[in-house]
Amino acid sequence: MKVVRTGGELAAAPRAGTRAVVMTMGALHEGHLALVRAARARAEQVVVTIFVNPLQFGPAEDFLRYPRDLDGDLAQLEAVGTDVVFAPEVTEIYPDGAPTVTVSAGPVGDVLEGAVRPGHFDGMLTVVLKLLHLTAADLAYFGQKDAQQLMAVRAMVRDLDVPVEVVAVPIVRDADGVALSSRNAYLSGDDRVAARALSAAVAAGARAAAAGEGVEAIRAAAEAVLAAEPRAAVDYVAVVHPETARTLPADHTGPAVLAVAARLGTTRLIDNTPLEVR
Ligand code: AMP
């Protein structure tokens, strides 16, 4: 496994056949490794990027305290068969400070996470486009865990004719249902238990959909579960369009995404599931 820190070193790394990229912010867990394994199964060469992107964090968010563990990350990546790790410094990616030209996520970036975190999706897409250029990957793997991120990336690739195939990987969960997240490391014992309310809410919504309920009953089923957890401050519970993240009308049928976000103490968590509304 080759570990490189600069764009020049990355460009000089040997290339063999189809190249897949998995972009991460490090503090890796089984969710990230599922992406690497999926990439490994299809591509001759797997590049993993590790970069905590300051552009996608708001001024009051956790950029500085975001968990970082490069040595631990490298050991895990080596074990699952990564070819190249690109772990640049912030100054390598943004040598002149914040870039003057950035990507705008458009309407998909305004709702849900985008409403709570203004500018988040613009900052995310800007670094994703840079990393796609720097890695020159044929395939890019993203987790369904960040469903709106996936929607925004797909919209950018479509609207800007980015020559890459986007591949989605299902959410990896802990045994108790909680979606794996680097931010779970922030949770104290009680909050880690309370975090189950998010996945339980999503599961309740999925059951309602499977039982043939409509959009509003699905949303209400999820909301009731989250509301029953006193430690969770709910940001949103929404049934949205799988491509635009827009809230769906009550009479919608067809594919949808049930998305939830809540705060436990100072930690914000998200979860979601794809649904078929009948
Ligand atoms: P992050 O390091 O949080 O920016 O995540 C990097 C990539 O891993 C993103 O595409 C995430 O959607 C994906 N990812 C993170 N957690 C999970 C999970 N529990 N299951 C599947 N994919 C995940």
C-alpha cells in the first residue's frame, strides 16, 4: 500500500486498470471499509482519500475536534487491500486558503442537512470534485449513510458531466442498529444508548411503508419513535424524493427516502432508509 501526501506524488503513483476512489474524513470504521471492499471487488486499483475538509464545516461545528487517527486508519486500509492512500494536509488542497471558485450544490443543498448546515454541501462538492480530478478515478464509492451527500454528488456528476461512475453502498450498522459513524466516538454511554432512537425511528418508518402506509403515516411513525427519546433533540424527520431531497406530497407513491437527524448533547447524528411508498 502506497501512502502519498501530495497531488504530485498521487499523479506519479502507478496506475493499473480501472481505478476506484473512496473518499473519507478518516477515523475509519466498518462503514468505510465496506466501501473499500465494494470498490476492491470491482476495480483493479483502489485509492482511499483521507481528508477532513474544512470547507464543509460551519464556524460553530466540530472541524478542530473531529476525530483523527491516521496510523489506525492506515492499518485498517492495509488489511482490506487498499492500493493507494492519499492523505493530504489542508494546505496541499487549499494552498491559497479558501478557494475563490467553488461548486454550488443548488436546490439539493438547501434542504434537510443543508438547511441546518448552510454551505455544507457546497464545501463538500468542491472537495469531491477536486479529489475526483486529483485521483482521476473511474468509479467513486459513497455510503448510503449520507443519503443527501450521495444525491448532491450524483447531481453534480450529471449536471457538470463529470466522467466518473458513482456507486452507492448500503449503510453498515452496529449490532444494536445504530449506523456506524466517526461521530459516534463523541457519545457518552447514555447518549450512545439513546442514539438507537434514530435507527429505531427509521425502522418504524420502513415498517409503515412495508405495511402500505402513505407518506404522512410513514413520517409520523418515525417521528413518534424519535419523540419518545427524551435525550434526542430532533432536527427533522422527512420523507423525501430520492434524487432531489425535496419533501414529497402526501399522495406520493414510488421510491422515497426517509431521513432523520437529531442531536444528542452536542453531537448531531443522521440516519435514513430508502423506501417504496405503495
Ligand atoms: P466520512 O468519513 O464520514 O466523510 O464518510 C466517508 C464515506 O463513508 C461516505 O461516503 C459515507 O457515506 C461513508 N460511510 C460512513 N459511514 C457509513 C456507514 N455506516 N455505512 C456505509 N457508509 C458509510
